[in-house]
Amino acid sequence: MDLFTRILEVIFPVIAVVAVGVWAGRKHKPEMAVANRLNMDYFTPAMVFTVMAGGDFHIREYVWLAAGAAISIAACGLIGYLTARALHEAPKTVGLPIMINNSGNLGIPLALLAFGKEGMAAAVVLFLVSNTIHFTIGPWILDHNARMRDIWKIPMIQAAVLGLVFNVMQIHLWQPLMFAIRMLGDISVPLMLFALGVRLCDVKFSESTASMVAAVVRPLAGMGTAALVGWSLNLSEAFIAQLILFGSLPPAVLNYMFAERYNQEPHKVASIVMIGNLAGLVFIPIALLIVLPR
């Protein structure tokens, strides 16, 4: 029960903010297109930069962990594609949420809860790998006309590259400036969740079959591939534990934001993300039972 309570303390704020969005959506029916664009182009890039540039770790120590995460994500993408075909759904709609998990606003605090400050560096590396794949390959999956030279124009990609340069070169911004950027970044996650809640007001029950299947496939595929890849690469027990916990995470909220921007059935993606995060109440404790010391 204590473990369940700890996990609930991490997930509850996410569900609570989404619930406020649902309430606002039903009562006021706000138009979220402008807010979503601001989040994608300003607030989320600020969050990405502060995470990448502000870490007090040496990324070279985590190369094999990063490689393992990339392989696991690719394997989940293949499983997501096969799942979509089996459900007779569009692979772009179902596949990407199974491929990309909630490694930022849920993964990082969860790693701190499970492994303490010692596990934060690995959690940030996993977050960087997931987001780099999402912001490069993700747009191409949703729109095959997307070109690499266009992808580099995306503010989040620019922020990611700049943050990595600052991290590797050990460049430190003036603290008041870094604090201002962090303040902008702090807007991103609650706004994502609020916008998701607004979108969920339009979700129909007939669209829930794929959501429930994806909610189960996402963590099972993630944990299974993470364990296999971790052992195959002969990672340390600590890194394998981090990778399995990473694999158990539900679909990323940003999947909904991408679906909204590329008009890829955002109603269905919103349902997949919401039900997937609710399913995290079951699968994350299972992962913790596997990876935490007895």
C-alpha cells in the first residue's frame, strides 16, 4: 500500500490538471489552437533547453544506456505498427503513442522517487533520447513530406541541440537568465495537460477500443524490450532497472500535441494518452516491484 501511495502522489497531479481541463472544456469550450502553438514553439522549447543544459552530469558516461533506450523505442515503434494493423487503425495514430512514452513530466520525478538523486542523471539521459527521437522521427512519421531541413527549424529541436552544446561544453548561463528560461518552461507541462483535458471532452466511447489496447501494449512492450536490450548490451543492474522503469511509462502527452498540429486523429490520440496514463497506476507499480531492491 505504501508503494501504491507513493506512485499515486506522482500521478495524481497529472490526472488532476487534466480533470480541470475537462471541466473547462465542458463549461467554456475554449479554443486551444493558439495556446497549443505557443506551447510547442515557446514554452516546451524552454523546458527542453533547461533540462538539457542544466544537468550536472557527463553525458559520455551514459552512451550505452542511451543506445539501449533508442533500440527499445524503435522496437516499441515496430510493435505499435503491428498493433495498429491488428486493430485496423492508422499506424500513425496508434503506433507513435506506443513508441514514445511520458519520460519527462512523469519519468523524471518517478526516477527521483524510486532511485533518489543518484538516478536523476540516467532519467535525464533517457528523456533526451526519447525527445530527440520524437522531435526528429515523429514529424516524419506523421507527415512523410517533412524533411530534415524542415525539422531543424522546429524550435524544440533547436532548443535540444543548443542545450546539448551547453551541456557538453560546460557553458553556464547567467543564473537570472536561466531562471527566466526555466519559468517559461514551467508553463509547458500543465498547459499540455490542461489542453489534453479540453480535447478529452470530445472523445467518444466508440474510439476507446484502440485506447485500451494501447494502454496495455505500451508498458508491456516497453518493459519487455527494455529488459531484453539491457541484458543484451550487458548494462549495469542500475541501468537495467532505470530502463525497465522507463519502459513502463505511459504514452507521452506530447503525442496529443503532435496529433493536434499534424491533424492526425487528435481525438483518438487524446483518448490513448489519457487511458494510457490511467493504466500507469497499474503498470508503474509492477515495474517498481521488479526493479526495486527487495
